[in-house]
Amino acid sequence: MNELANVADRLPLVTQIHPTSRSSTTEDLEDAIRDLTRHFTYLAHITATRDRQAHRYPGRYTAQLREGTTALARAATPTGRALAALGEAVTATGHLHHLTHSPTGPGHAEDLQHTIEVLGVHVTQARAHLFAAARQLRADAHRLLTAQAPAAPSALTTLPVPAASSSHRRHGR
């Protein structure tokens, strides 16, 4: 979950996207896509692996594993949307590349500005999807951990602990 938020944090901000910083933007996008693809593959892999485990060892496949698998699988949707938005951002950087290396003419500056804005929108969408996935995973993890944690005994229901038997004390002799 933190890895998805880290990918989002490394994406360029809208204010950092302009024609002169294009190479750092494309490199940031390349790095984010590589990292995000690895995380997306992990989500698919763990879901498939746990599905096989459930079929092979149904007695060992606990409700906790089932819930955890479902939580990870749910994260695939916003993660995939982030990856799609980054794909659109790459398309925009390609158009930006074309514009910056073409002769200027009527409407060139407006096209350039529009492409930068489109690129910013897609990067912002990707960031939002990644933060949504990270929030969802954190909430699911908290819910699962809370459900499995035993309730703390209250002071009124605490039972006295029996004294240790003397046979355990002789063990060291």
C-alpha cells in the first residue's frame, strides 16, 4: 500500500510540467510505469496464487486469507486506472515531443499549452487513483487486523494466573 503512494509521490506535479522539463517528466513517467506495472503484476499474481491454494488446500484456506486476497484484488481496479492514465500521459508526452521538435506556426503555442494541460490532467488522475488504492488497502488492512485481534480483557474479567508448578522449575537442574 505504501508503495502505491510512493509511486504517486514521485509523479511530477502539474507545476513541474513544461516543455523545458519534458525529459525529466518522461523519465519520471517511465519510472512510475515500471514500478506500477510491477505492483499491478503482484496483485494479479497473489490473487491467482491464492485461488490455486484455495482449490488445492481448501481446509487450510482461512477466512482471513480469503478476505486479504479480496482486498488485494480490489486494489487492482484503481491501480489499473492509474496505469491507464499514465498511458494517456505517455501519449501526451509523445505529442509534446512532436510539437517541440516541429517548426512553429499559427496556433503552435496554443497547441503546446493545451498538450501540457492534458498531460497534467492525466498525471493528476494517475496520482488520485494511486492514492485511492493506497487508502483502500490501508482501510482493508486495518479492518482485517482489527477483526483478527483478540479483545483486550477488562480489569473486571481478569482471572488470576495459576502459580507455576514446581516440575517446571526442576527442569533446569
